[in-house]
Amino acid sequence: MRDILPPVFEEGLKHFNGTDIQSLVIITVFLTVVVIFFIVVAVYYSIKREKKIKRRFIHVAKEKNLEEFESEILWLFAKKAKKNPLHVLTMEKEFDSAMVFFLKKYPDKKKFVDSLKAKLGFDIGALIQRMRKK
């Protein structure tokens, strides 16, 4: 094995005996397993967090009387716009920035966006009607 290594590595290997190399391999494998473990845990909690946000998003969307397909569209385009989906339901500016992506893909769906805006209460007329109902 030593004949295929470059001279720099040969010089370094002169200072290690067999047990040192074996210890080095064991430590490297152990550290690799630890790093992989932490990556798996981080991915798991990231997925779990995403599911929790999605459940909360769907709950809030139902409270705002959105149809299932409407909430799915908002979720998808909020993600494309890199916006918090819950903010898209509650903040007009966030909603508008997510809908920019939607309208770029579906320019003929302006009325759909306007109806969503009204359902979420971002439309002035819808806001006045809600205030009168109270």
C-alpha cells in the first residue's frame, strides 16, 4: 500500500505504527457516525417542525373560510416566495409577495387572487363588510 502513496504521505506514515493508524481509523469512523447522527436528528426535527407549521396553517386557513385548494395554493406559493405561510394568511404585504409568483405563472388568475384577498380581509371592501357584521 505504501508504494501507491505520494512521498508526502509516506513521510507522515513513518511516524505512525499499526496501532496508531488503527486508532486513527476508529476515531475517524466514530466522528463520522456522530456527525451523521446529528445531521439525521436535525433533518428529523426540521421535517417535524414543517409538519407542525403546515397543521397550524391549515387550521388558520379553515378559520378564514378558505377552501382546501386555496390554502394549498397559498402554501405552495408562500414557499416559492420564501415567506412564512402563516404570515401570508395574516399580512397583506406577505400575501402580495407570494401572489406575485402565482400571477407570474398564471397571469389570467387575477380574479382568483382578488377573491383570496377579499376572503383574507385584505380588500378594503371586505374589511368594511366584516366591520359592519360585528
